[in-house]
Amino acid sequence: MTGGLIEEIEATAWSVILAISPLIVLFLAFQVFVLKLPRQQAAAILKGTIIAALGLFLFLLGIGIGFLPFGRVVGEALGRLDAIWLSFLATFVLGFLTAWGEPAVRILADQVEDASSGAIRARLVVLVVSIGVAFWVGLGMVRIAYGIPILYLVVPGYLFVIGLVWLCDREFLMVAIDSGGVATGPLANSFLLALALGASAAVRDQDLVIYGFGFVALIAIAPITSVMMLGVAVRFKARNREQKPVTRSEKDAEPVPHR
């Protein structure tokens, strides 16, 4: 047990060093030849980078020790259930909670609220993305249970997305395209992928490579479709409001301009 933990710590630390070292070297090179920032500012940047690397190390270590085994065990338990609807419901809830806690989703939501001056609420973006991820993750569990080829879900999903492009409000269209990337963050790639592998291992005569993987593709489609559908609803609501005839009471309520 102790030997396995030490190996996990060493592997995680080495992966973080490989990821952060090129950025530090690149910053130092720009600092010497191009930027030439004050020493205090450069030191603050390096300090923040080291803190971020430490946080990344702790996060990845927790993923390797806890999230991956936990997701695989839960997936195996769901894969053994005879009631497919119960597996769908449980996976729906897990997908919702995973997307709700995804840091990248909340960062995108906050940026959208700031860029739109509060017109698009951050909480609404997080809620819509989480619901979309939950639905498609549930479909992914149904796919594993029945052995449905991944193309039967991916191709119609992206055709549906292409159709929504022409109907969606432009503001929500841009948000939807970016939300596909943030939803496939470290939580989704670790927990939900391990969940799919565990469920595939529990179902007999299924290849883990064919049916265990593919969850991330479904997660990438999920927020795009959900945010676009919200954009379509907002666009049609605004159009109906513009086309709604003004009643007599509304005309009487309008202030009379002074001459």
C-alpha cells in the first residue's frame, strides 16, 4: 500500500514538472530578452506559477488515489443493475454533479456574465451545461448497457448541433461552442471516464476500448446542444415579444408627451 502511494506521488510530481517546466523556461526567456519586467513583478509571477503547480500536483494526486478508483467501482455497480432506467437515472445525477463542480465550467460562466454585463447569468450557464452533460452521460450508460455503437449517438448529435446553429441566438452560439471544451475538464475526464470503464467491465462480452471509451465525446456534445437550445428559446421569446400586438390598456398606460 505504502509502495503504491509513493509510486503514485512520484509519477504525479514528474508529470507536473514536465507540464510546468516549459512554461517557466519560456517565461524566463521572454523576461530576459523581451518583457524585462521589474523584479518584484517577475518574482510574483514565478511565485504564482509554483503555487499553481503545487495545487495541480495535489489535485492530480487526489484524482489518481481517489477519483479514478471510486468512479470505476461505481461504474461496475451500475453496470450490474438489471434496471436500465435506474442506471440512467443514477448516471444522470452523477453527470449533473460532476459538471456542476467542474472548475472550468464556472470560470466560463463567470466570464460570460462579465462579458454580457449580467445579461447572461453565470448560474444559468452552469445549470444548462450541467443538465446537458447529465442527459448525454445517461445516454452513454444506456449505450454501454445495450452495446449501441458510438456513431449512433455522435452523428445525430452533431447533426442536431448543426441544425441549431441557424436557429440559435448569436450570443449563446459563441458560449455553446466554448462550453464543449470546458465541460471535458479534469473531473469529467477522470471520474466519468472511469465510470464508463467500470460499467463496461461489468457488462459481459464487451471490449473496454470500444465501449469503455467515448464518454468524453458525448460530454463534449452535451453543453453545446443544451446551451444552443437555450439560445433558440431566448431568440423565439424575443421574437414573440416584438410581434406581440400592443393592447389598448398598454397604450393608455403610456405617458403622454408634453407639448
